[in-house]
Amino acid sequence: MEFSAFTMSSPALGEAFECEGIRVLLRTQVSRVSYADAVFVLASDAGELCSEQLLIATGRRPHT
């Protein structure tokens, strides 16, 4: 798991994600997503990622 403000603000949640095998990637750009044979394959700046499930979350920086 990538160390981030997310895991620092909620260490228990970060640990729970890690125990469940959930990998959190921040500031990752994806250039391609495909789905075949029940597997998602992503080409990203973090390398090729394969998973049975995919959650995408986007956000924005506060304008302060």
C-alpha cells in the first residue's frame, strides 16, 4: 500500500485495507483499461495492474 495522508489520518483503515489485500494507489494515471475473462487489466504509470474488481475514485485539490 502506498503511504499517504489517507493512511496517516486513519491508520486502522489503512491496515484493514492491507489485510483485505486492497492496494491504494494515489496520483496514478491510467492510460488503458480492458476487461476479459473476469479480469480488469490496467496500463498505468505504476505498471500493468490486474484485478478481479476495480474501484476508481477521483477528486480535486481544494482551491485555497
